[in-house]
Amino acid sequence: MRSEKLSLGRNAVLAVVAVTLALTLMTATRAAAQTETVLFTFGYESDSIGAMPAGGVVRDAAGNFFGTTLYGGAYSNGGWGYGTAYELSPAGGGVYTETILHDFGGSNGDGLYPQYGLIADGLGNLYGTTGAGGAYGFGTVFELSPTEGGGWTETIVHSFNNNGIDGMDPIAGVALDKAGNLYGTTYYGGPNYCGTTYEGDPYNCGVVYELSPRAGGGWSEKLVHAFTNNGKDAVNPYTARLAVDSKGNLYGASATGGVYGYGVAYELMPGTGGNWTEKLLHSFNNNHKDGWGLQGGYIFDASGNLYGTTSAGGIGTEWGTVYELMPGADGNWTEKILLSFNEGKQGDAPEAGVTFDSAGNLYGTTFFGGPSNSGTVFEMSPNGSGGWTEIILHSFSNSNIEWPNSPVILDPEGNVYGTTPGESGSGGGVVFEVTP
């Protein structure tokens, strides 16, 4: 079960729903207008500089980047490091200097293998998850806080217990609301049985959890929702980070579960007495009309519509989609496929979510596709006729810089930043910039 969770390849188990859509789609390639720059190259699984950057990067106002590596660092188990949290700082001339903020696994009860990147609060504190380690061995949520002396201090916010109530394997990272509460999902654990692994081990369906700071210090965990294998609910959410709207509602997706077994989008709404109500927004379906294989999280537009990706399926294709979910006046949600990938130069398997710029264009990556089948960075723009135009900003071709599977971010100048994971089992990986 542990080896299944830590793999960075395409997730084998995924999802969809029957939808009929009319779509006007234009695709194009931008000729020689983009420049890719490698900002930093990581080492191998035992290197102190970290290996296999996971979950993309976040950027502060000074232009520093923060992220995690799944492997590498100062501490290891037989040569495979337990991972790092790092900072990349501009040193002039396009050169970036790495600082290790934390080496995981250096003390008893520390987390191991941070898999899905970091988020930052308004004070500069960083939050993330580890898929293993902690007081019980089932993963952690951690905080990294800057100190006056220029260093960083790690605090374990929560160690998952897998005690029949708590979850385990918090792969997807955490989201932050305006009150400072953290929200996330666990891949396994919780009170509800889901099935058995290939090895015959039983596993439960996973949970949504809330972590709230206590007035006297420390954090309190609350179970928001326990997923149920009932033919409707989401089960075993993988790497899709939750999204939080201005009202405190949570939005997420899973690659399995739902009416058709190919995944479901859901909303969780806070109510009186600390209770939460779940609403299922859309069940995905492997019917050549919808996408399936959800691994990325959601973003909102100004109207409250949700945008996401599927790594498989599509209208007449099998290579993934970008889609929109729109709330209606009757409370129901409607899905619209904005782009069905067609492999080849257009890209294949968008495993991460998408990102908006200030003009309403969408940006993302595909794990495969492009001339070398090593992945792409793409842009999608509304074309004024209800459809979207796709532009390939960059196609990866270097065997050591390929297969991007994490979200991208943009700076105010429109430069796009992201990570590629390196080769599974040997490490490597980079932080890259694509400059228009």
C-alpha cells in the first residue's frame, strides 16, 4: 500500500459521467515565442539537495520559490532520503541559490516523504503534508515558520492515527481558509471500509479533515466528512487539493467513486453546530463524452464556476480534458468540456489542475504529449464564440526534464513556473520557467 501511494506515475484507478456537449474548439501552436529556463536541477534520491520536486512551487513577493522534494535530504533509509523543504533565491544573472529549510526524518515522529508541495499564509509560514511518518507512521501535516535568525522551525500540526476514525496517507496537501484553518483529505483511513488492495490488505475510504489553531497553542483536528463506498460518494481522494471559497465551502474531487465508479466532484458546506453537509456536483463517466482520472484540484472564476482537469477520457478521445462546472439557479451543477486533448502535439494526460491569469486565460501542464511525448505547458484562452483556443507554450524534450505533473504558477509579468519530477527510482527533477 505504501509503494502504491508514493508512486508519481499515472494513477491507475480513475473516473467519469455521461454528458452530451457541443463544443467549438480551436487549437494552435505559438511559433518560437516562448523560452524555457531551468532555474534549478535537483540531485538523486540520496543527495542532500533533494530529489524529485513534488507539488510545484509557491513564490513570495521577493521572487523566492518554496517547495518540497519527495526524496533526498540529510536523512535516509538505506540511501533513499526522506525528502526536503527548500527555498530557491535569485542570486543575479538568472542563477538561483537553494537553501534547505528542513530535512525530513531527522527526529523521532517527524514526517517522511512530502509529496504535494507547500502553501503559505499571510505571515510567511508554510504548510504541507507528508505521506508517511509522524507519531503513528501514517503521515503528518507540518508547519514551517521563519525565525528571526534566518532559519526555519518545523512544527508537527497533526500526526494521523488510522484508529478507525482518523485518516491516513494525506497525499493531497492542505488548503487554508481566511480564519487560518487548514483543510485536507486522506487517501485511506477513516471509519468506512472500501475494499482490499492487490496484496489483500483491507483499506478504508478516506476522510476530509479540519485543523484549527487553539488559543493556547497547538492545533485541534475535526473530521469534516468520512467518505463512504455507497455508489454515490467520492472514495479514496488522491492528489486533488481542496479549494475553499469565500463562504468557507470546500470543493474537491476523487478519481474513484461516484455513480459510474470513475470519480466525483463534491462540495462540503459548513452548518450550525459545526456540522457539514456534502453535495455531489458531478459523477464522471468513461463514455467518450466525459473525462475521468481526476488528480488535480479546483480553481474558481469570479462567478463561482469551478475549473479542473481529468487525466483521461474526453469527447471522442482518451487523453484527458479541461472542464468547467457551473452552478445553476436550481442548485444543480452543469459540466462543460472546454478541451479534449488529442495526444500528439496537443498534449496528453493533464495530471495537475489549471491556473488563471488576470485576463482569464488558463494555464496547465500535460504529463505526456508534445513532439517528444515528454509533456507540455499549455495556455487556453476564451475565443469569443463560447469556445477556447489552446496554445502550446513549451514541449519538453530533454530526457532528464520531462513529465510535469504539478500545478504551475504565474508571476505579474506572465512568466510560468513549475516542476518536473525526475525519473522514478533515481531522482532528479527541475524547477523551470517558461517566459513569453
